[in-house]
Amino acid sequence: MRRRIILAMLLVILIAIGLVAAYVIHVRHESRDIRGSSTVEFTTTTTTTVTPLVVSGPKEPGIEWQMYGHDPERLRVATGVSLAPPFKKDWTFHAQSLVEFPPALAYGRLYFATNAGVVDAISAKTGKRAWHYVSGRCQAMSPAVIGRTIYATFLNAPPCNANGTTQSGELVALWAGSGKVRWKKTIGPSESSPAIVNGDVFVGDWNGNVYCFSAATGRLWWKYSSGAKIKGGIAVSGNRVYFGTYASKVYALTASKGKLVWTADAQPRLGHPGEFYATPAVAYGRVFIGATDGKEYSFGATDGHLIWSHSTGGYVYSSTAVWKERVFVGSYSGSFYSFNAATGDELWSFHADGRISGSPTIVGGRVYFATLSGTTYALDARTGRLDWTFPDGEYSPVIADAKHVYLVGRARVYGLSERRPG
């Protein structure tokens, strides 16, 4: 009798071990890297496969770099700029606090914010301060600009690591010329860099809400509640807005009404699935976004179908740059990657001197990024060859216009121009 009981217990244990092993094998299979197709759901003639709501029209005069990522699709490319290193330093602005996100550039000024909650407007030519706005709140975003107005989101008041679900944040509209408040709205704590399309401002917050406000008046057109913290910005393309959450999901809503179109999930893995901190980029009928499971993902912009995924060896907080059917992203592993936008195949990788948290920018065929060790790199975007380094930078380092590259160090902003031979 005792022997039968022991045998039965052993059988139960073996079955349990077998079930656990089968589950582990299943999860590992489901979490494997997925290779995409070079033809299916890949459109090179337009940025998305959905019908645009309204064509935005020509760029507003005086605006060079409107928002985080340059455009609402967040592609992070300085279009029409051919500047190349080496550079000489024309001026330095001392911000007195961490500048985590790059400026907007308009009307001859750079507009950016520090983690201390100060928005600065400085001359793009000289680096001299024109005005500053003191919010009394924590801050982690890039402003956006349209209609002589600067739009910025803010977190809760210090301490900056307070629980965002019990605190409030703000969306503030400031006059570009003076820094005076035009209007402000109370939202949840937000580090979502505003997106501006067709006179509307789109932001998310830590309470899991996405908002669409009138840029002119601050009137709320719609609000969508995802139920999970939103840390990144909103990408807008056609009549769609796209964002990721800390519940491991990516969403697509209609831009006109905020109605849910689809949701997609990070791949399963042992432990908690990857969370989406990064701001998505939208191009070629795809949504590109990295996650804390160490993967870069490509989802179909129309239906959210997972098209490809690729491991990077570390958290992917970096947003994605998209250029010439390539995507570029940095990893906490210290490696920077270029992937084929259609298939996800690795084209090249570069191992930097530290972890990469911020996002890259393409300028003149080179990709710029920084590491948490304090170095900014410029690589040939086609080959990954190192072209230039700068001994400052930490997060998202570079924007540009036709004459200058503007580089963000840890607590400094630099105006750089091409160094002429002789």
C-alpha cells in the first residue's frame, strides 16, 4: 500500500515537471524572435495604409523642428539637412539641471525643459536666454510648437518619484514670444511629449488617459482611458493615434473621435511581459516600438498584427528612428542597432561605451545617439561606421536645421556648426 502511494506521488511529481517543462518550452517558442515579410503589409509609397483624415498642409513658416521626433509620425529625421561632422562649438547654454529630452525649434529659438520643471527659450544663433517659465513641477518631455504657441506637459510637484496615480499633472500652452501662459489644463502626471496635428494636441498621462485638446483654446475634444500608465508620447498618422502602455499593450485609436481600433500585446515570456515606455514611430504601414523585454517590435498599422520582433539584449527605452527602409534603436545592453524595416533582420550593430536610454536622430545620412556614460556618437546610418563622438550627452542628443546641429548634453545645450577645412 505504501509503495503504491509513493509511486502515485512520484507520478504526480513527474506529470507536474512535464507540465512545467511544456509550459516553459511553449513560452520560449511564443517569445522567439519573429521574422517579417518584405512585401506583406509593407508600403513604401505612403507612411501608413490608412486613409488620412486631413492633409496637414505646408509647414508653418518659422518652424524647423515642431515636436519630439520632428513630425507626428515620430520618424526622427532632419529632412533636407546635409550637415556633417566634424563640428565646432559656437555656443553653450548651461541649463543648471538635467535636460532629458531635445528642444523644439521655431521662430529662431530653441524651446526645451529641464527635470526641474523650467521651460527655457534661447536664441538658436547665440544661445542667449529669451525667457523661462518656472512650473514648480517635475518634467520629462519635449515641447511642441504651432501658431506662436509652445505646448508642454508636466508631472506632479516634487518629489518626482511620487505615485502618479494620486497626483496631478498639467498641459500648459505658453506664448512663444514671452513665455506667458495662454491656457493650462489639469491632467494626470505626464511625460508625454505633445503631438500636434491639424490644430489638435494629443498627450497621454500616468493615469492611462489619452487626450485630444484644441490647440487654440484648450477645449477637450475627447479622452480615452487605457487603464494603464502611459509614459511615452503619442504618434499620429492619418486618422490614427498610436501609443504604448505599462500593461504591455500597444493601442490604435481614431484621431477624430478617440475610438478604439485595435490593441496588440508584447510577446509572452517567463515573468512579466515587456512594458512599452518608448514613443512609437509609424511608417511603411507599420508601427515600430521597443519594450522592456529587450525587443524591438513591428506591428501592422491597420490591424495591430505582430509582423516582426528582434531581441537587443537589454531594455529598449529608446524610441525608434526610421530612414530609407531601416529602423534604428538603442538598447540598455549598450548596443545600438539598425534593422531592416520590412523583415526585422539585423543590418548592423555598434557597441557603445554605456547603456542607451535616449532616442536617435538621423541627420545627413548619419545616426546620432548618446549613452548614459556621457558620450554622443555619430555613425554612418548605412554601415554603422563610427564617424564622430562628442564628450557630453546622455539621453536624446540631437536636432538640426540647415545651419546648425543642436546637441543636448546632461545639463547643457550646444550650438554646433560644420568645421570648415583650413
